Amino acid sequence: MKKITLQDGFQLEVEENRLDNMELVDAMSDLVDGENALAMSRVVRALLGDKTKKALYAHLKTEDGRVPTEKVGNAITEVMNALGQQGKN
């Protein structure tokens, strides 16, 4: 498990082996290619799992009950960067 602290102070744990998942790669490819913007949900689930996804959404939820897609995207980018840094060490 890799403990990650996001820039806003939110802490989460991610299993490093979640990166070794072809379904994650496929979902990320759909996002990058612009084929399916809805693939972000699949990326989040594949990378974080349901429990951590739920915690992240609760953390990012606005006062009016929305979970902004941009904030989720930024958080996932931070998680991916943190996991990538571990691979470099």
C-alpha cells in the first residue's frame, strides 16, 4: 500500500498493483484519445477501488452536494504522479 497525501491535505492509500491493470489502461486511453469522457469514472474505480473512491468523493463534495469532475481529475493526476514517483525511487 502506498500512502498518498494530496495537495489539499486529503490522505488515501492505494495498492501499487492497481497500476498493473489493462482495464485501467483502456479507460485512460479512452480519456486521452477523447473517445469517452465518461471513462473517468472507470479510471477512478480501477485506480482507487470503491471504498477509497467513496472517501475521495465525500472529501471533494461541495456544499450543494456535487462532486466536481475537475477536482476528481486533479486528485487522480496527483495519485498517478505519486505512484509514478515511487517507481522512480
